[in-house]
Amino acid sequence: MSNSIHWERSGQEPRIVLKRPLGRMELADMESMYKLSKDALAAGERHYWPVSAFDEFSKDFEDITVGFEDETVSTELYEMILQQNRLLKYAKEALRALIKESFSIEEVLFQSDSHPYR
């Protein structure tokens, strides 16, 4: 999804091209995939390669184009989207730092008591 939005200037008017999800992933029956994998492993299968909902992930998106008559407006919108992206990356890194400074690896990876949400 790192290329989910891009700026298109090859035509006469500026355009922003977005990836729109089609919703196929939402319909994937993950429980049946898990059961098939579990059954194969229980049957002694050593080289089982399960069908995955992510095998054709890129096919779950289509390009949509948003066009603008005014290049100034399209540039402003594009800059707003880029700024939002920068802020989200900063927030992700700040959260990562907070977790790293506040918890040990054991606390993150392993539940140490039977009531983790109390």
C-alpha cells in the first residue's frame, strides 16, 4: 500500500490517483483456511503450503482518479495528504519508542499473568 496515492500530471489537468479496496479480503473465510492447515498438519503433512487470503492481495484494489480544474487546489490537497502521511509516520515512531521505553520484550511477547486486561 506504499503506492496507494500518486500524483498524475501527464494530462491537461492535474489528477490524483488512489487505490480503492474492492472488499474481497473482507469476504475471506479465515476460519476455514485455519482448519485446512490444522487438518493437514494433524494428518502428518510435512510440506503443506496453505492457500492464503493474501496470495492475490494486489488484485483487491482498483485505481480511481480524482481530477481538478484548478492546479492550485489539487496541489494544496496533495500537500495536505503528504503532511498527514508524515504525521502518521511520526506518530508510529513515537508509539514504537514509547513501547520500547516502557516495556520489556517479555512483557510485549509473553503474557505473564492470567488477567492481562485488569
